[in-house]
Amino acid sequence: MFLHDAPRAGGQGMITPTIPLDAQGVHHGFLKLPYSRDDSAWGSVMTPITVIANGDGPTALLTGANHGDEYEGPVALQELAATLQPDQITGRVIILPMMNLPAFAAGARCSPIDGANMNRSFPGRADGSVTQKICHYIATELVPVADIVLDFHSGGRTLDFLPFAAAHILPDKVQESACMAAMQAFNAPYSVRMLEIDAVGMFDTEVENQGKTFVTTELGGAGTATARSVAIARKGIRNLLIHSGIMPGALQLGPTVQLDMPDDSCFVFAQHAGLIDYLVDLGDAVNQGQPIARIWPADRTGVPPVMCHAACTGILTARHVPGLVKLGDFVALVAVVTGTPPQG
């Protein structure tokens, strides 16, 4: 049996799984949350879940669509749920391809039910809104049984990223080291040592506060997925399962550029609204003080643009996608290149 297999009384917040979470073999089902609404008085939110288990071993929790307009995770995890067989692993793999199903069904970052951003709603509440209840169940029933957690992200409809895996700077340096090693095993084209600008309520923070090994990603964006970005996700899942001892085999390793986000000087935000005009592309080198974009007025001609400057030296790692920006919108992320490690 797995450690902490039995759901704890009072921890489910009305959510019940339709499948066993601790049984051997392959089980596909739902996390069922009663949700009474105008068009279905006794309706439910049914979050898809797959559990694949074989023998005693580590547990991996793999999640996608924390934000509903990010697609690499759902695509790669749907494939994994449909193809992974028990005899390929030792341990357990819990798969939530669309952990924020209401947002995913709407193609939106936040839930259309309660307007909540799931990745700012942890640890949730058993007696809270729909999003808070889902977060509470994941935080109290799924994260505690996991040894390693992979949460897929990309830029959604408003951002685009160089494809990277990331681990966070943590107070516990032993835990940080484990997270960094797992990030390197994922082996995305870019690997980021990340400092979050707003970590309150994040799934990442909840998982890390429980002492787990955690890896996240940003694999693209612009509201879609590509063959390349999904292939990165697919390879990363396999590598992470091998790294954690759940799956046998050798890691598939290619070059990965090491990036660092040491402080908030990496971020550029719009101080004016208007038409964004980028002067560099993703992956381009930029120097501190260099203009990286300019904002033209969107309501008149004959007025010069306002420049947006990099506050540090590095490469353009993320950018705003829509052609118009509002005051306060994210414009750019400039990450610092720290090297490319040897392979092997």
C-alpha cells in the first residue's frame, strides 16, 4: 500500500473521487464536486483524473490546465493517461490533465464560475467557492501522497515564452537542490532558476511548503500548442518519471541553456497604454538599458512612442502577445544566461 492512501475525513470539501486512488492497475474517472446552478440544479463539476499504479514506489502527481488557456500539459497528459501501462512503472502516477476544468472548458485563464485564478487560490477552502474547493482537495488529498509534482504551464492567450522548465529558489536548500535536479532531468531547451514575483496562493508554493519536489514549465503560449512544445512536454514527463525512479530507462538529454531570474529587475511592465512594437524577439540578447519595445499611441497620430528599456542584461525570455497593452501590463522578461551544463 502507498503511504497516506486513504482519504482523510473532513478533507475533501465535498469532492469525492469516482475511482480508487490507491488500487493497482489503471483507473480513469473523475473528482466529483456537487455544483448547483441555473441549468443543472443537482449538477457537478467533474474533473478528469487517471491513476496508474504498480507495486510499491514513489508517487508522481502530474497536472495541466491550472490555467485553462494553456495546452501543452493537457495534450501530453491526455496521451500519457491513454497509453501508460502499469508494467511500465513501479509506483504510482496520478494525472490531472485539466485540473481547472471550468477554465479549460471556457478556454480562459480563470474560472468562469467564480472568476478565480486557480494559481492564486491555494491552499483553498473546503467551504469556499468552486475553485477554492478544488484547490483544497488537491492540497489535502493529492499533494500529501506525492513525492514529486510536475505542473505544466505556458503563456496562455496573453504571453509567449521560450520553452523552459523551472525550479524555485527556496529557503530549504536541500529541497531546492532536489527541485533543481528534477528540473535539469526534465531537460527543456531552457532551464530557469526562478524567483516568483507573486508567490502567494500559488500551487507551486503549496507543494513546496509541503516539502515536495516540484517542477513547473513555461513551454510557449499565444493561446495554442505546437508540435515542438508538446514534444518537449512529452519528453520531459518521461525523463521526470525516470529521474524519480518510477520508470526504468535512460534520460533523453539534449542541450539546455541555463537561465536565472534573480530579482524583479528581470521584469518590464508597461507604464503607458497603446500599440506595442517589439524591437527584439524571443531568444535575442539584450543589454541593460537597451530599448526592447516601444508603445505607440492607439488613439492619435503624430505622437512619438514611449520606450520600454531592459533593466538587466540577458535574453528576452517572455513577451506580451496581444498587440495592445494597458497600463501595468507585463511587457517582457529578460533572464540572465548562466551557462550550458555538460551532458551525460
